[in-house]
Amino acid sequence: MKIFKPIWDSPRGRSTFAQGLKQGARILDVGCGNNSPAWFKAVRPDLYYVGLDVGDYNQNEDVRMIADEYMVTGPEGFAAAIESFSGQMDAVVSSHNLEHCDEPERCLTAMAASLKSNGRLYLSFPCEESVGFPKRAGCLNLFDDATHKAAPAWLPTVEVLKKCGCLIDFQAKRYRPFPQWLKGLLLEPLSSGRRAVIEDGSTWALYGFESVIWARKQ
């Protein structure tokens, strides 16, 4: 099993979030492609891991042998599948999923509803400004990925979470952790010349590509 870890782990990134969960927490990974099940089980094997996606997207391992539960549904049933977990989860992770959804607000509402009291949510997605960023392999402009439908609007996203009874523990409309931002600045000539993002997240940090929210259900 090969797990890729950035040189600098972002202080508000997915890894830090996962490490902060209680022992044996039930976690729902919404949009669990790119070897996410294997990554979670390597980082926190004690977690009860539930993965949900619309297909077996970029999985190097047999997900059904890794995840405690694994669901695949079509886009038209995706929001309903999240709704089926109402009140069951200690944590929900949605990492670069909302921008792919047909019903992003319904999906977000369902994610909040799936949390138990004091359950935690990690949410990341391309910032609204990314529609004007340079086009590069690995995705820097929102539409570098043809499967992206729209960048989630920042203020409405925050408001939906609040209406669903969530407290915002951390929010960054354009997340720029300094060590990765500095590395991105130093490597920007290389990234620009190759027309490809640096894969450890430093180009994203330089541009503030990601919106990041940590929330907690009251």
C-alpha cells in the first residue's frame, strides 16, 4: 500500500482532522476516490470507516476489503445516500466533492444531518476565485477538471452549515498555510513552466485554491 504524504502537513488539512478524532469514531467519507479509504485506514486504522462515491474512482486497492462499509450510487441518488446516515456519524469528510455534485446544497445539508451531537465536519472545495486562475495540469483553474460543475459559493455554504446547527471551528475562504505557501512561491517558476501544479499542495497554497471549513454539530 503506497500512501503519499506532503512534506509539510497543513495544520488545517485532512490529516490533522483525522488525527484529532476520538478512538473508534464512525466517519463518513463523502466522495472517497483517490485511494481515500486506504489512506484513512493507514492513518487511523481504529476508525469505523464508511466510504460513499458514484464509482470506484482511482482506487489502487480493493475498497471492499479496506472500508468497514462502502457504497456506490449514481449521481441522481447521491444526496439520498448521504441522507440515509442521519444522526449516525462522529465525523464527516468531504474533500473536493461538492463541486462535483448535482445537488450540492442538499448534499451539504445531509452531511450536517448525518452528524451526531458534537460530531465534526471537514469540508474542502475549490474557492470561487479559482475560475480565474491559470490553467494547469493537476487542476488550478476550476475548469481544468471537466467534471467540476461549479465552485461552491462561500457565504451560502457557511450559512447552510449554520442553519443546520453547526458551529464553525475554522474557516478559510482561500487557505494559505505559510510553509506550503512559501514552497509554492519558490517553485512557482517550475510549476508555471511545466503548466502543472506541484503535487504536494504548495501551488494550491500559493494561490489559495482551497476553501476549507471545520465545523461541529451542536
